[in-house]
Amino acid sequence: FLYALELMRNDGPFTRPDDFKKVNAVMRYSEGFANNGFNLTAMLYRGSWNSTDQIPQRALKDGTLSNRLDTIDTTDGGAAHRYSLSGIWRRTDTDDASKVSAYLIRNQLDLFSNFTYFMDDPINGDQFSQPDRRVTGGINASHTWHTHFQGRNTDITLGSQLQNDNIFNGLYKTRARQTLSTVRQDHITETSLGVYLDASTRWNEFFRTNFGLRQIGRA
């Protein structure tokens, strides 16, 4: 049983503190060995921050900003979350080996930026938001046969891979992290399936050949 936790906070050198907060955590349960056994892993990441973007030179010259580490839009920044659950199972015998792995990942990002300040919108400012939320899941499975003929070792592997991505993202005009209007909004769903065959032969200590076939389909 393995577990770990990391906590971090950092303000940086800027006039408007970064207030960067990060949490990393992992928990894993394992049984058996690397070639005969299984493990289950859960991971977590959470982060949030303020962002000090580039500033115009004229704002320093006319005294609008106190120094080069100052900022104009104090609401720029973001937050990110990531959670995942995965597992691997392996079984190895004298003449063959099997492996199955599966994973489920949830990502979320909220990013607020303002590079031109009041150039396009002199009233509300030019801040925009780029949110991204996605769930990715997949499973990989393979079986390998070990053969030995005239001193040559050949491994023949037949495997498959399946993955699905469900994504929501967009682009929004915002003010102080509050949505004013929608520029675009997208929902993307993609599923991919791959099947492969691999043959690897070790002819001697210095020479090995590898041949493979792979077929991928997407929807």
C-alpha cells in the first residue's frame, strides 16, 4: 500500500501575489509482482493561481504602474483539477504472458487571460475565459506468446486498445472572471479502437528484428 501527499503555496515576486496553491495526492494498492499481480492507483491534482501577464511600457513611464512586477488586470489567473483512477493486471507463464490495463481521467481547466486590456472593449476590458472539461477512459489488453527455436527467441504479441474522449470547451468574454458573452462553445466526443500484431525475434546478442501490423478506427 503506497500513499503520498504534496502541498504547496507560492506568492512569487509580483505586486499582485500569485497565491498559487497546489495539492498532489496518490494512493496505490498492489498485490503480487511486476510480472504476476495487479495494482490499483488513484491520483488527484488541484491547483489555483493569480496571473501577472505582460504590461505596456507606457504604463511604467507615466506612473500608472509602480514597477515592472505590477499588473493591470488583477483578476487574471485560473484553476485546474485532475482526478484519475487506473489499474493494471499481469499474468506471466513460461510460454506466454497477458496484460490488461484500464484508466479513467477527469480534467478541468478554467483559464482567465487579458493580453490587450481595454483595446477592444474600453468599458468591460478584453479579458476572456478558456474553460476545458474532459473525461477520458480507456482499456488496453495484450497477450504474448514466447517461442524458442534453434536458439532464437521470438515474441508474438496480439493486442487491442480502446479509448473514449468526451470534451466540453469554449471561449467566452469575461470581466473579473464573470461571463459576459459566448464567442464559441464546443462538445467533442471521439472514440478510437486499435488492434495490433507484433513479432520480435532476437537472432543473436547484437541483432534483433521487429515486424508489426496495426489497424486504427475512429468515430
